[in-house]
Amino acid sequence: MKKRDVVKSNELFNEIIQKGKRISNKYFVICMMKKDIQMNNYGIAVGTKVGNAVTRNKIKRQMRNIIDHNIELFPNYHNYIIICKKDVLDISFKEMENELVTLLTNKGDKQ
């Protein structure tokens, strides 16, 4: 994931979370909002309940890697915020990737 693909402003980050469409499963919540430009932007949120800074940064690195390898699953013209839940600590990297891919392809439990 390149720097140009990151949601940079705090206002936009919060707007996507508050007003965007949500899909979720046991491990992730994905908030998405349509936009006019063809390029997608991504944000990753890992709360302090998930672990200490080292753990949260590890999860963010893994999520960026998963996004890079599955970029074709994300439809164009959208901003995405991926929120990781605490249960993500209990699964391996491969399971994390499978859960995110399943959520994106099946559109998860709509909320």
C-alpha cells in the first residue's frame, strides 16, 4: 500500500466511519464510502484494547500486506477504513487474510 493510497485527514477518516456503509464479521469491520476519483484510499484502525503499540503496529503491517496482495477485491471509487477487533489476536496471518477476503467477497453480515 503506497502512501498516496492512505486516508490522511482525520476528518475524512471519521466521516467514513460515521456515514459509510459497514460490513463486519468476528474479526473486522469495514467501512466504505463512495468517492469521485477512481483511485481507492485505505485506513486501518486498531484500538488500544487490542494490545500494546508493538502488537497494534504488527497487525497494521499485516493488514497492509493483505491489502496489497488482494487489491483486486476492493471495488474502485471507494474509501475504506478497516477496523480490527480484539479477536484478531487469536488467529494466524493466513487465517486473518482468509477472513478479510471472505468478508470482502461475501459482503459479510450487513449492519
